[in-house]
Amino acid sequence: MTLHLPDAAGGLRAYEPRTEPFAAATGAPLASRTVFSAAHVVADPFADASPDAPAAVDWDATLAFRRHLWSHGLGVAEAMDTAQRGMGLDWPGAAELIRRSAVEAKAVGGRIACGVGTDQLTDRDPGRSAPVTLAGIRAAYEEQLAVVEESGAQAILMASRALAATAQGPDDYLEVYGHLLRQAAEPVILHWLGPMFDPALEGYWGSADLDRATGVFLDVIAAHPDKVDGVKISLLDARREVDLRRRLPNGVRCYTGDDFHYPELIAGDEQGFSHALLGVFDPLGPLAAEAVRVLDTGDAAGFRALLDPTVPLARHLFEAPTRFYKTGVVFLAWLAGHQSHFTMVGGLQSARSLPHLARAYELADGLGLFPDPKLAEERMRTLLSLYGVTS
């Protein structure tokens, strides 16, 4: 039955929903690439919570979504920015999420890596007006690292808003990260999150010049290569990622966080390839896993044939302001039946416009991402009616 979807020009366009989903099935573990999906959190829609209150999480639905990802062979990157770290989920909520998800991972044999940051320093002070010292930043990182290691999960050292605001130059980054890597029990993943995802991270690694910043980042790794499993690069710059990938020490992996160019980066070239740790693999999970299984057979063309058509959806979800991509991710999870509502912690469901959401539905439906296309159509129709679209 025809849907009439709003467009950016203020009009309506007719759309015929797809009737059959993409036929994705669980299968053998992924072999040629290590692939993590950064997973979203599901809010409790019945909680009487204000945007400034601690997140009210629906733990059953949140953990069920992680089991969905594991069932398709993907790893889960937990408590990352996709889970609204710094945008609705505070550190106490993230710590509980890490502990609960790690227990679930052990129960099903799923791979999990968890974000370690310093957001307890800035949760109550988004403007960073309170003085923060390097010693305080180290202590905050250590507190979170201990929680992750005690849970049995791998640690992902996330970029720190507090460090970006406090560091006087590259030496401060070298000192803080060197201190953390020396005491890490197991090799960690270092995460370089660009300012398009979080404007507070402008000038990370001590310079707004990305060439200089890259040099500092590589110096951190070179000083402790045995403590770095890999690096996650989220700069939306494929050329820069490939250049950095080729400069990594032997044994240190590159995990692409580039939600614009992931097919080509994962496929790689004659000099190497990227593994993946991607927010866009939250909605793309089953299809992405199927594509990597094709790549496992050596069929790079077949891999690209499956994954390249997903890029327009990814670019739409992550369009500027990029940090609000979480809204589209949760919206698609609702349409796909992974949760019963479109409510987000912090009220972030209001962060994208109806035309943006309508286009996300159209692109996702065209890819066959909805296990029950009729349910997705009905839910899209419900949303449209709430906005006054009656046809």
C-alpha cells in the first residue's frame, strides 16, 4: 500500500514499500575480518525522566539487541558514542551497561569490547567550567578501565573531552595515554573520534593539524605496541585512514570507524585492509555479517556488491550534524521490531526532522533491512499520522 513520505522541500512523494526482507541468516563465525557493531541503548518509555535526569534504560530490550548482533557473528562495541555516551547516558549508566552486557556476552560466547573514557568528569559540567587536572583525567580513565577489565571485556580507550580541554600540547597526551597503556592488563583499542562526531574533541592529540595529530597518535602506539590491539579511526577521511593504516606497527590492527567509506576500507588493497568498529553496523548487522562471510571466501566483488548499496543510507544517517546519527539508528531499530517504541534517553528522538526519518525509512526498506516489512510500514504510517500526514 502506497505511503506518502515528506521530503525536504515540504511536499509529499509516493513510495511503494518493499514486501520481502533481505534473506540474512546466522552462519559461521566471521573469519577474515574482526567486526564490531557499536550498539545503541533502548530507553524505558514509561520512565518519568527529564532530559537532564540519569538515563532510564530498558535493560531487557537493550540486551536483547546485543544478542541479535552476536547471533549474526558480530562483536559488540559497548558503551560507545552510539550508546549515547555524553549525550544522555552518564558514567553510572554506562558502567551498569558494561557489566550487564559482559555477562550476556559470556553466556552466548559473544565478543565484546567496551568504551573507557572520562565522562564522569564532564557529565555534570558540559561546558567544562570546572577545573580538571591531568591527574584527575588519569584517575577517571583508571576508574573506567578497572570496570571494563573486571567485567572480562576488552577495553577501548575513548577520546576524552576533559583531556581535549585540559591538555597543553602533545606531551600531555603522550603522558596520559602512556600511563594508561603501561597498566592495561590486556591490549586495548585506541579510539580517535573526530570533531564531526563530537565538537568538543577538536584539536585532539594536541593539534588541529591532522598531520601533526597523526604523528602524535602514532608516537603513542610506537611507545607501547604490545599494549595496543588496534586503533579505531573515526575521521570520515578514507585517504587518511589508509595512510595511517600503512604506518601502524606490525600486529596493530586498524578498525575503521568511517561510516562513509567502510566497504572500500574493509575490502582493502594490495597493502592491507581495515577491520571494522562501526555505528552503522547497528542497523546493518545481518547484511554486514553476510557481506563479510562472502569476503571470507575471497570474493571481494561479492562483498562490495552487498555492502556498497548500503552507503547512501549510512551517509544519510551520519549527515551533519553527525553526532545525531543515533536518532536514525534507534528509529530503524524501532521500525525493524527490535524495540516497541521510538523513545530515546535524553529525548533525542526529536533530534532529526520528519523528512530525514522518512528518507531513512525509504533507504532502509529498499535494502530489505526490516525483517517484517509490513510492521515497518505500519509503524512508519503511525509516525506520519502523528505529524499530520493523513494519506
